[in-house]
Amino acid sequence: MSYDLIVIGAGPGGYVCAIRAAQLGLKVAVVEKRKTYGGTCLNIGCIPSKALLHASEVFEQAAHDNAALGVVTGKPKLDHAALMKHKDDTVAANVNGVAFLLKKNKVDGIIGEGTIVSAGKVRVTAADGKTQELATKAIVIATGSDAGGIPGVDIDFDEKVIVTSTGALSLDKVPDRMIVVGAGVIGLELGSVWRRLGAQVTVVEYLDRILPGMDGEVAKQFQRMLEKQGMAFHLAAKVTAVKKGRKGASVTFSPNAGGEPKTLEGDVVLVATGRRPYTDGLGLEATGVAMERGRVVIDDHFRTSVAGVYAIGDVVRGPMLAHKAEDEGVACAELIAGKAGHVNYGVIPGVVYTAPEIASVGKTEDELKAEGVAYKAGKFNFSANGRARAMRHTDGFVKVLADATSDRVLGVHIVGHGAGEMIHEAAVLMEFGGSSEDLARTCHAHPTMSEAVKEAAMAVEKRAIHS
């Protein structure tokens, strides 16, 4: 069988790339080692975690918040089996949807492990060991990422007691005590799920702050919110051991500033110290594809060092985000088909799906200061927003950063209820090079949470009305 394009990996980047290429008239196949499509995101990442996040938020609201709204119920009871069924049903609906889309667009789906034999040939090894070789004009590597570990620490992940994000999505009961190693997005999201369901959650982080890479003010205030919710933190702490015991597991860490090592005991330890590009079994070394720090090296058109071989998503530079991979998949397919393809890496939003949510796009204040860019900042608190008061979601704020001379918006940062939905008006504004005045003079419906975005833009020139 011969193709115009073979995509290895059917996650968000891979399946989107395959579908877009097929729309452009190419004969396409996608090779996927799982039995289902959708990659980590749909199977054991973004989608199942959001199902648990939503369910746990509803559970906590029923337990603590409804009475203040005049909705009086008894103490809620967790049906763990139903919770897991909701998660699994959500995953099934999404992965089956991807399978339908591939079939609809006449993309051949091939289950097996793909290995690049040469620039024009891919070998697929099925679960039973049988192999087949496929010829193609172009190959796109879209194999995503896998859970990372802790440098210098041997960890036996059993996905029951010492777990990665995969195991943390499928615990057979709510642990009494959970220790989360890593205060990044994954650790805080999954830690907040089990905290809401009843676990005592303690987070250990090597850095002296949570959410590295995000706006410093956002991270600082959000940590206070999480502590108020009951989550505990040990920051600036280097983990030196993670050990499984007869009952649960322990985490030993040493303060970076010096002092005696400390050991915490927990029923479950979630190691959430980031992810690594997944390139195992691809044959990249044998075919001469250049690598750097575990990632595939590409140029500005997604081309690797081997002609006819491209790469996108988590295996290449840039943030490990599903939507970044999707945009790269579209652009790469368009370039292979002879069209113009482009990704604006300066306008890729990031969201932390906790409660409240955090959403950011563009530069942080720390980045602007480091780059020597003169800027103005406008900030508006949700405590002064009418809709937020009506819903009792007054925690958080919106911050708009604009160039001091041109007024072009350089970054927007939101911590608050529904932040992940509100960030996109900022992304559209920035995509078109808009100013804080453009945003401030755009009429926003009242009463809405989004009015806080407008007010923050107005605050750049110190003319916010409601603060």
C-alpha cells in the first residue's frame, strides 16, 4: 500500500494533521499503537481529567455551597463506581468520535507500532508481532509525550500506590492522604480532584513557587486560594526518595535552603514532575533524524533533518499542549500539500482547570521585565463583578498587559471561574494585534464575568469604572 502521507500517532496533533491532509486531497494513513485513537489527551489525559474535575466540583458544591443559594440537601454521598463510569463514558464518546472522523475523511487507521525504516517507508508491528511495510511520500511524527520521573530517584510506578497521572485517573477509592510531587498543571489539577472528594493533599515542589512559567502574581494568589481550600505545600524542596511501604508510600525531601530531610507518609503518591517526548521505537537514530534534549529537531516548516520526515506536537519544541499540537497538525498538513501553513506561537492560550480556573495568553510580567519591554498593567478583581457576586464566584482577577508606547496587548492573565472560556477574546484580540483600548471600547454584555476583562483593559489607562 502506498500513501501520500503517513502520520505516526493519533493524538490531537496526529489525527488533526491526518484529517486536514485528507481534506486537501492527499491519500493518508494514521498509525496508532493504542487500540483506540485520541492519544494521551483523549484516553488518559485532558478528557478524563476534565470529567473528574467537573464531577468533583459538583460534589464539593453539593457538600458546602448549595445551602447559601437556598438549595438545601443532605450530605452528598460519593458513588465511586458511577464517578469512574462517567469518566470512562466521556473517554469512549471522544475516542469513538475520532474514529468516526477518520473514517468520514477516508483516512486509513492502522493499529500497531510504527517505525520509520527510511524517509519513504514505515514498518507497522501489530500486537501479535506481525509486520507490514507501507510506502509513503511523507511521514509526520506525532507520538506525543509520556510521564516523566524525578532525576536521580528510582520510582516503581505501580499505578495503584505510586502513580503517574494515568493511575491518578483510576484510583479504586478516595485516599485518606495523597502526596503530590510537582506543583505544575497536572499535579494541581489531579490533586484538587481528590482533595474535593475527601483526601488530605500535600504538594511537594522543587521550585520556590507553584505553576512555573505562569504569571508570578497569579501563581502567588492562587496558592493562597488552594491553601484556603485545604491543600498544603512544601516549596523549594528536593525529593530524594519515593518508596512504597506495606501501607501506602513515603516521600523524603530536603529543603533547598538547607536543613534536615523530612519524610511524608501517604496512601497514594502522585508523581507529576512533567512529561517527556515519546520517541521510543520510532527508529530515529537509525534513520538519522536529529534530536536535541530528547526532542525532535525541526525547522520553521516542521521538517526534520531527514527529507520527507516531519514532526509536530509534544515531540518538538514549544509547550506540551493539545491545542498547540492541533494547530501544528493543520499547518504541517497544509505545507505538505503545497499550501501556506502557519502557527502563531505568541498567541497560544494555556489553562489550568482547577477551581477557580487559571488562563493565560501571551507574555507574563516576569518575561516582559526580563526582556526590557516597557509595559502598562490593568487589573480588575472579580469581587467587583456583578455576575461573579450572583454566582458566589468572586475569587480572582483579570490582568491585561499592554505595550507602554503602542498600547498593543502583550499578555492577558485570568484567575477566576470560567477563566478558560474567557481567555479567548484576548487571544483573538492579540491575533489581530489589538490594543487595550480596542478591548476597553468593545461593548460587553451585562451582567457577565467577561465584563471583568473589559474593566481590566480599561484599567491599563486607569479608567476602570467599577473599581
